[in-house]
Amino acid sequence: MPDTAENGQMAVSMLEKGLAKPCGCPDRAYRLVFMDIEMPQMNGIEATEAIFNILGRRNKDMCRVVAVTAHTSGETKTDCLAAGMSQVLGKPVNPDHFWEAVMKYFYRLSEKEISQMRK
């Protein structure tokens, strides 16, 4: 069952709790986060920056963040990617694009493997 956060601060706290599991294993944390850009308390860009500050930029591949936003302008995409997000999905979310993001970032499949699965 996926976890959900009501705001950006909650998303950051959930990641911190995942890293604080008894084993201390970084792989116990989240592998993929779909992050809404417009949230109360801390927006998705700020939350993503906080997540990568916690993980360290060199561990960016450990947790991938995919933006979900109705604002798909060039500036928004640029801001999302600059914050460390791997991809930007527009709202309403296209189910095929969502599936591809899960295959690519959670299961770590290559574009070729994803393409072969579609056939």
C-alpha cells in the first residue's frame, strides 16, 4: 500500500522516519516519490530539495522524485529538474506515463525493457 503525505513537510518527515529504521539501511527508505508541486506548509519543490539535502546529492539515485503538477510550463519543469526531480508529469496524469515512471524509477528498467513490455 502506498504512503501518502498531506503536505511537503509530512513527506520529508516520512522519508526521515524511513531512514531511521532499526537496521539503519538506506534501502529501507522510499525508492520512488510522486510529489505534487502545490502543497501547504512546504511545496513540492521545497520538499524535494529537503529530501535530497537529507540524502545527499550523491545518493540521489536511491530515491527518485517525480513531479505531478498542472503547471507544465517550461519554467516549472526547469524548477522541478533543478530541485532534483527526475521527471515531470502533467495533470491529469496520463496512466501510460505514470506506468512508465514506475517501471523506470521503481523497478529500474531501461527504456528498451519498458518498450519490450509494451509489445
